[in-house]
Amino acid sequence: MAYLRCRNCGRYLLSVDMIAQGYCCDECTEVFRACTNCGGYFRTDMGYGEQYCRPDCAIQYKMSRFVEATTTNKLAEELT
């Protein structure tokens, strides 16, 4: 029998005690990812678009990437 490390927490277990392809328990099988916008962690199956923790972060990230396109206020100037 061989000892293996859990992919998430690093705990050593016997190979026969491992569950779900290299994880020590059900809690370690949940994979978390950092949000591209705010940096907060979320479960990958609960995220929005696989990169963001919520829809607001997706919108903020996309708007911040195109600042020069969103900051033109020619319409506001025309209305005044």
C-alpha cells in the first residue's frame, strides 16, 4: 500500500482511503476559484461564467476593460 497526498489539503492517506480521484474527504472535492474581478473565492459550480463570483463582478470587469469606450459622454454633452 502506498501513501498519497490529498490534492486539496495535502494530508497523507493510504491509497485505499482516498475518495474521488485523490481527495481525502467530500469537503476537499469542492473546488474553489478566485473571482477575476474582486478576488473573492467561490465554488466553481456556483459561479457565473466560470470566472466571476456573481453577475455584478462580470459586468464591472467588462466595463473596466473598456474604460475609453465607456467614459465618452458625447450624448450627455448633446443633451445639455
